[in-house]
Amino acid sequence: MDKLGLYIRKLRESAELPLRKLAASLDIDQSTLSKIERGERQFTSDMIPKLAKVFSVEYKDLQIMFLKEKLLKDISNQAFAQEALLELQKELKD
């Protein structure tokens, strides 16, 4: 399961927020949110500010988790992923 999906599920359950209500807040259907929480589908970047607001958590922290998981999913099986990330880090600093 994706860590972000699991994290959102834990936030939702601790807030005692039904799946249908959070799904409505994100403007997605309940089955889609369920799949996201189970790691079968991915969050989209436009959901991050909505999630931060609903759960009163830092947008930055959610955005970092989202980007990290997206990058891992996209490049983790590539032969030179680590080297590419190091090069990207250099470019981002410039």
C-alpha cells in the first residue's frame, strides 16, 4: 500500500470521517477513494490542498509525500534512477 494512501486512511479514521464524506470533499467517488487508500490508484496533485484543509495538516508535508511516492513509482525500477535523481537535484539548485 502506498504510504500516502495509508496515511490518509489513518487520518480519516481517526477523525471518524466516513469514506463518502471525504470522497465528496475531494470531488471523487467513494470507490475511487477506497482504491487510493488501498494503494490501487494514485492521488492527484489537485487533491493535496483539499486534504490538507480537511485534516488541518501541512500542505508542504502532504506535497512532499505525494511527490516522493510519484517519483518512486515512476523511476524505482530504472537502472540509473539514483544517478538521475542526483543530477536532478543539482539542476533544481541552480
